[in-house]
Amino acid sequence: MFVDLVEIEVKSGNGGPGCVSFRREKFVPKGGPDGGDGGEGGSVFIQVDSNLNTLMDLKYRKSYKATNGQPGKGGNKSGEDGKDVTVRVPPGTMIFNAETDELLADLIEDGEKYRAAKGGIGGRGNTHFKSPTNQSPRHADSGRPGERLRLRLELKLIADVGLVGYPNAGKSSLLKAMSEAKPKIADYPFTTLNPNIGIVNVEEFEIIRMADIPGIIDGASVGKGLGLQFLRHIERTSVLLYLLDGEKNDFLEDYNVLKQELEQYNWRLPTKPSIVCINKIDLWDEEMITLWKAELGEGYIFISAKEKIGLDDLKAAILKHKGEDNKENEFE
Ligand SMILES: Nc1nc2c(ncn2[C@@H]2O[C@H](COP(=O)(O)OP(=O)(O)OP(=O)(O)O)[C@@H](O)[C@H]2O)c(=O)[nH]1
Ligand SMILES: [Mg+2]
């Protein structure tokens, strides 16, 4: 199951209390203080594991608690620190404070780690409170409490290009034609229910990560079809690829609707670099292809995912845009 939005609770360990203790030695009737410090509470970390691609595990386990620090001991021995807990998440996971909505971290690289809840520090033992006026302090600090937080985790897949289109336009077919991915393809709408990512090999050291998301229809922004929730996965791609269904006479009308729906979701989305592709031209005759090419001019790419026509031109167009730095187009 693909899960891209979860809420979890994290709680770090409390610091252990400091110890009140006095040295007991033979022939020393009143030894000095020797109470050790409490151990530090364990922390809760969230760390990227590139083997993961869903937040599913967190759907079933919602609470993560690190253990408390141990109390300090006599003989100036510190208590043991609590054990840390690490929650593993896929690359592209954003962490928000669920109460304030503040973005706390945006974890991208494999191994990247964020301390979500810091363990409380241990209390100081009574050794620390010895002074010229108080040689036998009967006081130690209590440990500091850990933190408890509700977090919202949102997964935004990391891709270079995002496929946007009506159901049945052939988005999954295109992903399959260009990458090793094996998405489900069928002639009924909403075949794709969850995003898929495919790696398109371009040159020896160059790849394009392509994201196929569920189809969008008129009214998706008000919840029609599968809604627009999946657009979060194309929000940080460098390029949008509008895929239009050449089997339909009104495919250009679809293009306008798609742009409007995207704008409803996030007004900046349609301002990203984009490519418009007309698919299924294997169903067109030569004359029709020539006419449409003349009519639309530059900026439109004619392809057939099924017959693998025009895919090299498409790759080149994606690469051109991918080179334009993604950073300034990035938004949340
Ligand atoms: N003739 C022809 N048919 C195609 C082409 N590309 C896709 N199809 C067919 O169109 C239908 C829908 O293809 P999908 O790839 O599942 O479409 P999709 O856009 O992923 O659809 P959803 O997942 O429902 O949004 C399937 O029957 C495909 O075989 C093409 O280039 N030419
Ligand atoms: Mg599909």
C-alpha cells in the first residue's frame, strides 16, 4: 500500500535524576558527597532510508518513544543514557509540527537524519552542590523531562518530471515505454491509484526520474475523480509533462482544464516549465499529423507510447528543462 501522509507522536526520554549519596569509608566518619548525575534521556530521530518509498509502516505504528535516562548512583557514577529510537522514512519526507503546521525538516538524501525529540538532560548529583558553606548537600537535580510532539509527515516523491493528464491519456503507458517501471495499464479510467516512479536512462550518467500520478478530471480540485491530493508528488519536479489523449477530438480542451485544475491546487504549479505531449498518434493518419503539427507549431511533441514514436524528442525536451535549475521553482 502506498501511504504519503501520516501523523505520529514522538516522545523522547526523561533525563534521569541526580543522586544524593555520601562516601562511606572505613575510618572516615563523614565522607563528602558522591552522588552521580542522571543519564540523558534517549532522543527520537527520523532518518531517510532510500530503500523505502512509502510511509506505510508509520500508518500502523503511530507512537515512538525513547527510553528514560537512568538515575545517577553513589560513588560518582552517572546513570546510563536512555536509548534513542530512529524512525525510517523514504527520501522526500517532509516533517511538520502537526499543531502549528511549522515545517521542521525536509529529508531528501539517503541517511539524512533529523532529531525530532531531544532527550531530557540528566539531573546533577549532589557532588555538584558542595560549597564552602555546605559540605554535605542533601540536594540533587531532578532530570529534565523529554519532549512530546505530534508530527505530520508528508511524502513528496522526488522526480524530475511529473506526468499530468486525464485518465486513459496513456501516462502509465508512457512511463512503461520509457523506463523499467511496470505500472498497471488498462483502457478504463483511474487505473493508476497511486503514484509510480520510473527511471529513464538517457546517457551513461544521466537519468530522468519520471513520476506517473493518477488521472485528473474537470472538477478534481473540488474532489471529483481521485481529487488533486496526488499533485503533491509533482510539486517539486523541475518539469511538468501534460499528456493529452490524441484519441479524443477535444484534447486541447483537456489541456486547458488540466491547467485550471492545477492552478486551483497551487497557483504556482502551472508556472513551472512544462512540455505538452499529444499521445496515441499511431491512431492518426499522416495527413492528420501534418495538419496538427502545422496548427500547433513549436512546443508540442507528438508521440505514441504504444508504438514508441517520438520518445527521443521527448527525452531531449525533458533534459533541456531539467538542466534549468529546479531550486527557484521549488515551493511548498
Ligand atoms: N493506440 C494507443 N493506445 C494507447 C497509447 N498509450 C496508451 N494507450 C492505451 O490507452 C489506455 C490507457 O492507458 P494508461 O497508460 O493506462 O493510461 P493512464 O493515463 O495511465 O490512465 P489512468 O491511470 O487511468 O489515469 C490503455 O488501453 C492503453 O493501451 C498509444 O500511444 N496508442
Ligand atoms: Mg495510469
